Amino acid sequence: MGRRNEHTREELREIALQAAEHLVAEHGLAGLSTRKVVGRIGYTVGSLYMVFRNLDDLIAQMNERTLETLQTHLRAAIADQPPAAAIRALAQAYIAFALTETHRWLAIYQHRMPEGQSLPESFTAKVAGMFELVQQQLTLLCPQRSPEDIALAARALWSGVHGIGILGFDQKLEMVGGRPIQEVTSSLLDHYLAGFTRA
């Protein structure tokens, strides 16, 4: 790492976010602090606060980057796929990301802004972008359905997939004699999509 003041503001932001990502990947969100970040990058806490308002701002920006990475994986998974196969590919890619980038994935949902503060609009836009990927494929699969039905179905379906991911992380499905979470995900999709396309 270079000496202090060798980095521009944007460069400092980048290396701080990289350090935060590595800390979270290694130790989970509970293992992240401003002191640990600056300890890795060779700056002071005061220098960090010239780039981020506080630790919550750093975490929110870090989580946005995780969402961007996740969306890249999701988009790659559905390339050239017909709608039904694309929805299944989206779900399995989401589960795969949750299993391989578990701490970073969990940090998206574990972090809470202080009371009275909201997440940046850019963050909520990225979350909405995930639902939009599902909605686009459901619209192609069931063009007769209303936009309201499609939006509700996307959220219901993705909530189910996310719940399976959480149970898989905790290994609760396997602990009670269940199947691997990829199989459970496929079963959810098969039954939900069969009913949604018939109705």
C-alpha cells in the first residue's frame, strides 16, 4: 500500500471498498469496522470519513457493488435462454451466488441504516433491478397477465428463492432430512410456474 496522500479521493474510495469487501468475505458483516478498514489500507479513520459519511455509508456503497456483481451473474445466466429456462437459470444463479459469496450476500440483508436514515436511491434501484429481471421473463412467459400480476408474482417467487437460500446457508433443510437447496429451488419453480401459467 502506498503512503498516505498518494491516492486521489476516488482511489481512496476504491481501495477502502475493496478492503471492506475482503473483511466481510472473511469475517462477515460483524467483522467490519472503520478501524479494520484503515488498518488494511494505511490511512486514518479521519481520512476515511473524508470519503464516506460514516460506516453505514461505506457498507451501503459496498452492498451496492455486491448487487452489481450479483446482477452481472444473473444476466450472464439468462443469456439466450427462453423465458421458463431463464427464470430457472436466474434462481439457480442467485442460489449459487449465495453459496459462494455468502458473507457478502448476507451483508445486503443484514445491514440496517440508523433510525431516521434511508438507503440511497441508487441502492433501492439496484434491488428493483433484480426484480425487473424476473418480471421481464415472466412477462415473456405469460404476456396475457397484467403488469400488477407480474410484479406480484416476481416478488413472491423471488422471496421464495431467497428464503431457500437463507435456509441453505443455515443448512436447516439438510438438517431435517431435506434435499439439496438446488433441488428445492427447482421444485418451487416447477410448482409455482405451472400454476402461474395455467391461471
